[in-house]
Amino acid sequence: MTIKRASVYLLFTLLLTLVIGSQQAFSQEIIPETLVLTVYPDGFVFVDYTIRVDPTFPTNNVTVFGQVLEDLLIVDNHGLPLEYSISNSNLSVYSLGSAEIRITYFTQDLTSKVGRYWTLRLVSSVKTRVILPVEAAIISLNKVPELIETEDDRITLLIDLGLIEVTYVVGVLGTEEHAQIVLDNAEQIILKIKNLGIIVNEAELKLQEAENSFSLGNYANAETLGNEAEQIAININQTAALAQSKITEAENTISVAQNEERILGLNEAQDLLNQAKNEYNLGNYSEGMILATQSIIKAEEATIFFEMSETFPVYEIIVAVLISGLVVFGLLFVRSKKKPEVKEKKRRIDVERIFREHKDLIPEEKQAIQFLVDNNGECFEAELYDYVKLPRTTTWRMVKRLKGMTIITVTKFRRQNLVRLKNKYDIKE
């Protein structure tokens, strides 16, 4: 009796598993492995895509592109027709035993037309190959294709997954109408960039050449010049953005040097910055970017300087320079030989505790802390600059961050900054 019950239970479990597996099979949804869209002059699109499927699933659900599908054909990897049912944009294919499905059909639902402008629009889950009609000219794309090639007067695009929008015209390449479209588009882009305060004289001159060619009936040349004018304007805008970024960086670098009282060489950095701004205002964005970069370098190299009065006579200036040289030499000698008085007993610092409590320390910060530990817990900020081999601005920010984390203190000593590890990290004896 017990064996029969067990057999019935096993049979019931097997049937339940088959039912659940069947339900999962019917709910299986797949996406295309390849997708090719061939566009025709009348707006029809031939959709062709191949899908790999699990031959053990009796049914596969596929999302189709478009609502009205004409000449729909679905075959397996042997070219044999497969049965299917369709509802709205969902296609159920009965493909038990098939490892591959190929679906082809025509649809007009992927294109729309305004005047002479056609637009192909869809959302694809895979890379898509779009083949435009013969003698079609692309007006705009919503994203940069991975590949553009032309064969037999047809443009082929390979576009990444996601939203795809391609606007094009057919049969007007090199004509008055198409040339006018190109010139209008270039003019709009140039005006848009100009409204940002960017000087686009070169692009405007090129556009004027294009318009002159157009007025003479040389439409093909007008198109070429119009496209060049548009590209020049885009390049100018990009260069201007880079120049402005460098100018802002130079201003910040000079500000940091001023806060650190590093004024020797800072006037030169400021002069370069002023020249960069002048060139920028004149529309010489490349020159402005170069000058701003030079200003950054000079500001980072700026050092402490003892300012002298400009009213000194020449001989007094000479004497002052000599005295200043001796003073600087003396300070350097003192810096190398003398530090603040510390206890004769060497500090024992728990560096592992520091690293354990502050796990977000970057390698350069750990390197600086270890340097302090090896130097009895303290050093001059200038010594730290020399040790970590980083730009002064970067080292200054690092010291400021360590101070904010309450790992170190920074105090003034003999016109220098003394960096010291806090006593709380000393090992108690």
C-alpha cells in the first residue's frame, strides 16, 4: 500500500514538473541575435532577423517591430516554415526541435515622412544594420554609428542598441533642394554656437563661400562647403570649451599658490593667465588654451619670495639682493639643520592603528604618514613635498585632507609649515 502511494506521489510530482516546465517554456521571451533593416524609397522597411532558441522549448515569444506586418515568413534553420500566432507586437513561434528561427517581413510602421524628410525610428535590443534607399542622403542621426559604408549607391549604417533615429532624403543629392537643406542646417548650428558667446568667424566665412557657390548654381560644391562650415563651427566650440576649462584651472592654481604665500613667479603666471583670457575674448581659443596651460605650470612652480620696494636705488637693490641671498642661505641651512625642539626620547607611533582607523587612505597619503613616522612624527611641509614627488598643489590638498581627518596638525615655525602626527597615535609605555 505504501509503495503504491509513493508511486502515485512520484507520478503526480513528475506531471506537476512537466506542467510548470511547459508554462515556463510558453513564457520564454528572446531577443534577436542579428537585425537587418532594408529601407525602400516608399517608406517600406524589410525586417530580417535571426534568433537562436532552445530546441526543447515548444514556444518562443518574440517582440516584432511594427504593428502591420506584410509577407511575414518564419522558418527554422533548415528553411522549413514554422507555425506562429501574433497579437499586437508579440509573436509566438511554435519552434520545438528548432535551434534557430529566421523572421522576415515588410512594414511601413518604422518610417514617417514630413515634406521630403523621411525618418526611420525604432528601439532595438541589439546592434542593427540599416541599409538606406538608393541615392539617399543622411540629414541627421541621434547617435554616431559604429560603421558607415556605401555600396551600389546605398548607405549602410551599423548602429548600437537602444533608440535609433535616422533622418534622410531620397533622390535629391547634389540638387538645389538638398544643397539648401545642408546650408540651412549649417547656419542653424553656427548660430546656436554663436549665441553661446563663441566667435565663429572662420565658420561664417566658409558658410559665405557655400552660399556664393549656391547662388552660382554649383550645388554640389555648396553642399561640400556647407558641411565644412558646420564642422569648423563644431571644432571651434570644442576648442573654446577646452580653453575655458584650462583658464578656470589656472585661476584655481594661482589661488592655491597665493594661499600658500608662494609669490615668486606668480606674477608671470598671472600675466600668462591675463594673456590667455585676452586671446580667448578675441576668439583665439587654441592660443588661449596654450597660454592657460603655461600659466598653470608657472603657478605650480611658484615659491616663497621676500618682496622689495620698487623705490630702492639700483645699488640698494643690489645690496638687498645680496643680503636676501645670505638670509635665504641661512634659512636653508637652518631648515636642514634645525627643527623645533623635541623630546630627546624617540616617539613610538602606532602606524598600523592609523591605517586601521582610516581605511580610505590613498597610497600617497600612507606614504606621507610613513615618512612622518620615520622622522619621529614630524617634518616641514617642504620636506614632504620633496619626498612624495607630487605637484605642490596636490601635496597641499593631501596635507589639508590629513588635517581634516585629525591625523596631523599643521603649525607655523620659522615662516614654514610644520606637519606633525597627533600624540594620540603614540604607543603608551
